[in-house]
Amino acid sequence: MSYRDIQCGLVTKEWIGKSIKLAGWVDRIREVGGVTFILLRDQTGISQLVCESTEMIELAHKLHHEDVISIDGTVRERKQKDKNESMETGEIEIPVSFLSVLNSCTKLPFQIQKSQEVDENLRMKYRYLDIRNPRMHNNFVVRHKLLQTTRNYFSDLGFLEIETPYLGKSTPEGARDFLVPSRINQGKYYALTQSPQLYKEMLMAGGVDKYFQICRCFRDEDFRLDRQPEFTQIDMEMAFVDEDDLHEVIEGLMKKVVKNCIGAEIETPFSVISYEDAMRTYGTDKPDLRFDLPIKTISQMFLNPEYKAFYIAASDRKTIAAINISKDIAQYSRKQSDQLIEQCKMDEVAFYFVKNKENGIGLNFLTQEDKKLIADELKSEPGDSIIFAIGSGYQVFEALGRARSVVGKEILNKNEELKNSFRFTWVNKFPLFLWNEDKNSLDSVQHPFTLPKMDQYIKNIDTEPLDIESCSSDLVLNGFELGSGGIRIVDAELQKQIFEKVGVSAQDIDEQFDYLFNALSSGAPPEAGFALGVDRIAMLLTHSASLRDVIAFPKNTRGASPLTKEPSEITKEQHKEVFGE
RNA sequence: GGGGUCGUGGUGUAGCGGUUUAACACGCCAGCCUGUCACGCUGGAGACCGGGAGUUCGAAUCUCCUCGAUCCCGCCA
């Protein structure tokens, strides 16, 4: 005996007149008097059951929400006036001739239909209930399609899916490792892999031409709405290719993914912006290009000694930049502008929030001519608001970039179509290094296996290392970094030099990475690769507010699961077994 | 490590100008209703207001501490 002939969401007109069994969860019960409607739900959707006989109405009366029931009935077309156009199965209904409760639901901590509004920790504690919400189901459907599309895409292009270890080795660079003690080798530890980076380089050295993997990665850092302790990457690497080949493959993937997951078309190739332009124009290396709202550098317009503080700043190699907020987007009271500034503030950046009035920009020390010049440069109209910021380096831009994203959210909230659009962009020409004040040494901007632009490297490595760019790029979508990658170093000597430059000790270089140097100097081919965050892609495709909504069993911001209650203490015996004491 | 916000029946919120039977919506329970579709109507149960201390005649409300959640910076691809 089977429980059902078809799933609830799939009972359409073709089934009219057929006698069927259905099974699912009681979503809603409507007792109208003399007739009772039951909405029966499963993963595919909802069908309306009708109880008309006294016997069935009495049975239905005893049901609770989320009881699991099975029914028999003959599908019939609804009367014209009773059809429900907003329902997939709204043309039919199923009068119930037999009803049995397979399992009952006696207590619900929250309503399934409203689970999205419930405190997230409660949702996580009762994750199995949260997952019953169709919205969550859809998220998993989209995620499934994303993974399927990825596998098919790479497989069709001749990539091999190869798994690499999760139990790996702790290394000195990168994020903090999750450590796993080894029972057999007491006092020694595995590290859960932060990424398969080095393994895939070994695969290339092993003559694997094209590799990909959908792979879990682990990082023991602080968590955010777009960061989980374990997350999934689409990892890939190719031999004998350059950056253009790489971009083409990734663009092709994203095009298919968006198409297959949500049926939308995106334009390729994606736009490209340099790191420096992104920072100067948007104040971030992951700009949201769904809205424009550019930052303009206008230091040169204040080179007039009359302009006091602004003049001093401009002539002291500080940057004066500004962003114009059209009156059509928002008009700010004093309180609101203070709040906005508060959200943007950074150490050592000064802000001036001024209105552009009929008589010009509200910086009264400016000459009328300069007011006009600046307004023109900012494309500012009377009634608009302008935020000026003064500071050093990229800080000014970052501060204004925060203002830009706050204001941008307003724009998006007013325009649903814009909000749901997808604006991909590449960000390239990243610096190879940045200066780490705390360590008093250089750090890799991406990771230390990234190839520098060699002409710049040779010229500047000993004098201006911060001027060297790397052969790498990020893929950015709607203000989120989806992934990054580029060309790898395959010259063992160069790799050693880079390690030295970023402060990895000579001893660590020899001990931790000897296998890498051996592999590189054993005929490793030129190679490039990329890694994409599955969770973030799924989050954006489903317009979810958080990564947690596209992960079946996520952790909270403390890295804990309210459902299964890890992390947990271990027994004395377990402790003794792995630590000896 | 730092900063912001929040914590009130099962859920989501209001109350926070100090004295209330602590309110509302949804849910739950009982009843009514012959075509609902977020059904409707009537009635009922259910909260010592995260925890602790303090101020006060009197605290959900004010102060301090603490715990938890969440967002951001740091950190992290």
C-alpha cells in the first residue's frame, strides 16, 4: 500500500475525476459550518481538501495544524465562483472520503507560515519546523539547482571533480584554524581545511588539467550574516590558462546558474573595475552597482588659502571627497543627517553634511564660482544634500562608501525591480601586499600563492612593494564578494621570496611548505583558478537576508547550534583518549 | 577585543512622562456559522515583563551588574 498517488502541489486539472490518495501536513483548517476545508501541504505545494459528510467534518474537527494525514478522495473541478487564481491548485478540490492521521502534532513553538518573522535562534532550535516553510523549501531548491548546474557545467567542460581532505595541516598564514586533536599522535593536531588551495596546486602539478570541487571550508573567525564557521565553495583550477580564460569560464557558469536557478538572463562579459577605481568611486572593493551614487574626489577645488581647514587639508596630501544625495532619494532633517554621519564615522575622517540651497552649497566660505564648480562636479542640484569628508588614504572613501551603501538601501527599497536585479562586476588590479601596522610587515591581500604582475614586481619589490599589483580578481555581485582567484605562482624561488616578504619565517617556509616547493620545482604547469562562495550565491539568488536562510543547519553568531547544541563538552574519557590526561 | 540595538503570554509587538485587571494581533481551547481560501463571529485559558542587585512608599518602566540574541568595526575570502 502506498501513502499517496501524487504530491499535493501537483494535483491539477488533468486529475479531475480520478480517485486518489494524498498525504501531507495540515496547513490550515477552515470550518465554515456544514463544510470544512483543509489545506494539505507538502514540499510541492498545497491542495484543498473538502469535508462534507458529518463523519468527515467530525474527523477534521479533531485535527491540529501540522498533523500528518493521509486521505482518499476523487478530484473534482471547483465551481467557477470558487476557483482561486492565486493558488497553483486553485481550480480543483478533493472531497475527502477517508482520512487517517499518520502522526499528530501536539505543540508548535511558532506558526510555520510566520517562521520568517520569528527570532532566529528559535528558528534554529526548531529547524525542522522552520524548514517546512515554503520559503525555506524554495531556498533549498535554488541551492540544489545551483549545485547541479555547477556540476554539470564543469563536467561538460572536461573538469574532473576531485575531493581533497578536510583533515589537513595547520599553516601559519590565513585565518584561524579549527583544530582536531589526533588520538593516535598525541599532542598533534589536524586543522580543518580553510580552502583546498594547496591541494589543487598539487593536483595541477599532478597533471590534472582541469579540476573542480564543491567543497566545505572551515574558518575559526567571528561570524556575520554572510559568514559561517563552515561554508561551501565552488573551487576550480585549470592548467595552461590565463586570466581571460578564467573569467570566461566563471562568467559562463554564473550565466547558467542564474538562468537555471531563477530563470533570469544576465549579460556577459561582466564589467571590470580596478581596485583603485572601486575604492575611489565606491569606497569599497565590493561595490553594489545596482545604484550609482559615486564618490567624487575634489581636493583640488579647495586649493585656495582662504578656505582654511579645507585648504590646509588639501595642501597636506589629505583627500577631500564628497557624495551627492539627490533630493529625490532622501531629504534629511538635522537628526537624520547626524545619524547618517554616525553610521559612517571613522577615526581621523572629518565630515561635513551640507545642503545645496538656492544660493549654492552650504559651505559659506566658498566663493560663488567655486560653489558652482563643485556642484557641477558632483552633479548636485539645489535641494540635494552633500556629504564632504576629509581624511587620509582610502579612509575618506571608505567612510563615504558607508554613506553610499546606507543611502543605496533607500534607493533599493523604493524600487523592487532594481533591488531584485543582479549586477555582477569583476574587481581586478588588487595590490599584492598591504601594510600591516600591528605586525609591522607586509600582508598578502589575497593569499601568498597569487602571482604578482611580474614587470612591476621586478621593478618595485625592494623599493615600493605596495605599488605591485597581483594577477587576481574578485567577482562581486550586489555588494557581496562571491569569490576570488587568479594566476598562481609556480616558480619556487618566487614563492619563497613572497613568503619572506609577508613575514613567514625561514623555518616555517622550509618545514611547512617544503612539499609545495618540491612540487613547483618538479614541473608544475602554469595555472589559474577561482573559488566561489556557494552560500553567498544562494543567498543572493533567493534574496535572503542571511546565509543562515540557505544553509539547512547553520550556526549562530557564536558558532553554536541551538538545535543539536554543539559545541559541547566532552567526557573525561574522551579527553584522556586524545590528550592523554 | 570594541561599539550599537534588542530581551514583555506559544509567536510578533505595544506599554518605558513611576501608581494599569500589563494591551493588541496571530496561535491555542470551547462554541456558532453550508463555499471558505490570511474565512468570519462569540467566549475562554495563557506573562510574576531574560536574571541579579540597587534607588523609591511604589519599578516592565530609572541606575548598575550579568546572561542571551543580533548588527557593525576589528578579524576573516
